[in-house]
Amino acid sequence: MDNDSSLATVVGRLRVEVSAAGPGGRLPSSRRLVQRWGISPVTLSRAVTVLMAEGLVSSRPGAGVFVSERARRRAAPSDLSWQERALETSRQRADTRAVMQMLAPPVHGVIDLSTGYLHESLQPSKALADAMSRAGRRPGTWTRAPADGIAELRAWFAADIGGREGPIGADDVLISSGGQTALVTALRGLTDPGQAVLVEAPTYPGTMAAAEAVGLRCVPVPVDADGLRVELLEEAFATSGARVLVCQPLFQNPTGAVLAPARRARLMEVVRAAGAFVVEDDFTRRLVHVDAPDLPQPLAANDPDGHVVHIRSLTKPTSPSLRISALTARGTAYARLRDVHVINSFFVPRPMQETALELMTSPSYATHLRRLAVALRDRRQTLTQTLAERCPHLTLDAVRPGGYHFWTTLPDGVTDDQVAAEALREGVSVSSGRNFYLPVGPTHHLRFTYAAAASADELTRAADRLAQALRRARP
């Protein structure tokens, strides 16, 4: 077993030991289990804690870990069918299947080309630990945070998004807990249930799930190699009655497209004429590769009249557990978003905000971004080259020097569901194209990510497995 193997695997092995020992029995010593399974003492300790929380074992200092009497009793089977009747409603439930697939823990032995979070080796782990340590010692860190967020972090985001002389001030920034929470807050604050919202097609599954959760009707607007097809926006606003567009102008998920300059200008013209809002999900801004040209500014940086609600998260370029994001808005829109935010969560825990501020303002963060820019470029090039060599029938669309993913078109005769299933059997997980559209049947697209894999060598092995999957899926 690999060192520091997954917690779920160790918990499962401990359950076997519990069954073998029986109620009152003593589990093998920690030293013995660590040696037998090739894991760290920390991982074992965490697994024991899980079973203790379930009441299956108890720890006796100096004596060991023992199976509790509860393990002997079998609970009577529960009848939860009444809940289906109690929760019957005409309101449509949000479809979270695609989101849950992205959040599922990695399966041991399967190479992950479906997750959008950095592998631990790419995360600034030491810088995060140091930032958290410094933040924990700050006076006032453990006091209640302001509802809008701590002033210094709001000011940092304002400058990072709009520039030092831009239209965004600290008072226009609302600190939220992660990009998905910010997206739900924006939609709930800017719309009413039953309204339409314009979304890109294809688009991030979390956007569709958030809209459904708020009770909105998604109206798709196609995306091509140059981003959102803005020539269709005017009609989409007029026919749908929508007053909100959600888009990702930079390294769009899943296509990787960057909104062309002429389209950026036209998009804002149409939005102003419609009296509408743009929710700009700027999730890849700090995932630019070292070989990329200068990035276009956010739409929010050139929006004096408050049409753009901007979302900027720290999660993607750092760690999935640093769930700190910023919502920027102005005027009545800001007040609406703040009200929703307060009702949902009161405020973001101050220790996390202070940790984020410590990290963002330290030299180690800039160093991390430079190293990440090189690593992502190398991974992009490795996967692109190996797929071209081993999977020549697979078409890579709009491979860009930013983000962590690209969009592929499958050869004739196979669908995304077929290839994704065969790929998982071969030991590699990919995302079916159907996850990025409103409910439809199978598509001829897959999305690959390269940030969650352990190394470039693992990406090469993934390409070999994908080639085998494609051969098995083709008629």
C-alpha cells in the first residue's frame, strides 16, 4: 500500500479488523498496522478517529484500541419511505449528479483527468501552513468577522480585480466562501424564481445546478473557439426575458475558449442596452501558463456603471480547502447580494479570511504562481503531445495556455458515455461532454483536466489507457 494512502481505504481495512476482533476485542497495535499497510501514523490515527466517532471503537491510553459493544448490536432496519411523501413538491430539484462526480474522492489506482483542483504536489502547502500559523496569532483573528468581510482582504481583491485606479473599491467587494457559493449568491440576489438566466453552451455544470437550485430556467447561448457567440445575445435577452447572463470570458470551462476582443465590446453593448447584468466567473485568472500572452482585463475592470458582477476565487490556484472568494458589485446589486449572503451564512470565518490575506500578501504566493505557471504549461504540453501520438483519432479543440483543461471531439461511431465508461475500466477518469449541456443524450465530446494528476509521467500513462479505451469503444 502506498504511503499515506487514502483515508477511506484505511477506514475500510480497519472495519475488517473490527469484525475479526469482535466486541470487546483489541485491535492490532498502531505500530503493527503502520508497518503492515505501509501508511503513516497520522493516516492511521485519523482512520481510528472516524471509527471512534461512529462508536465502533474506543481508545484506552496505554492499552490500545478496543471494539465497542455497539459493534455487536444490529440496528433495526429503518423505514424512510415516509420522507418521499413528506417532501413531494412541484418545484424542480437541482440536478447535482455532474457536480457530485467532480467532488467524488479519487478511486485508488485511477488516474484523475476529471477534477479541476490542483494535485497536492502543485499546492502551496508550506506557504498555506505558514500563513495559517501567522493568521492564528494575529490579535482579533478569533473574533467575529464583519458581514462583508475584513477590510484589508476586500481592498486586496478590489485592486487584484479592477487595478489600483479601476472602478472597483473595497466597499464594492463581498467576501464569500468559494466560487460556487458566490455564484449561488449572485443568482439568488439578482433574480426571482421562475425567471430565465442566459448560460453558455456548453458550460460549467455548477452553473446549471446553481440556477436550478434558485428556481431559474437556463437558456443556452452557444460557445465557439472565440468564446460566447455574442451576436445571439440580443435576441436571447429579448425572447427569454432574462436579465442575467453567466459567462466565463477567460479559459472557459469546458472549452478553454477566450472571449475575442471584438466580442467583449459587443457583449457589454448588448448588456447595457438590455439593462441586464453579467455574472463574470473569472475562475482561471491565476491559472495562466508561463507561455501565455498578456491576459485581457476582467470585464469588471472596465464597467463604470455596475453591469458586471464579478466572481474571483482563491480556491483553484491554491487548495480546494481554501474556500475564499470575492463578489464585486455596485449599488443596489451589492446590497441585494449582501442580504442573501448574510441570510445564508452570516459571515465567512475570520481565521480563513486572515489566512487568505496572509498568503496573498506574502512573497511566497507570487513564487507559487510562477512555479504553477511552468508546471501547468509542462502538463498541458505532455498531455497534448501524448494524446496526439497515442489517440490520433481524438480531436483537441482550442488548447489554450491557461486553465487546467481542454475539450475534445470523439471520432465518429462512439459517444462520450461509451468512452468514459471504458476509460474508467482502464483506470482513468474523464468527464463526459453531456455533463456540460442542459439535459441531453450522449455527445461526441470529452473534457480532460491535467491539474489533478500526480505527475507528467502519470499523464503519459493516462494517455495510454485512453488509447486502449478508445479502441474498445470503437465499433
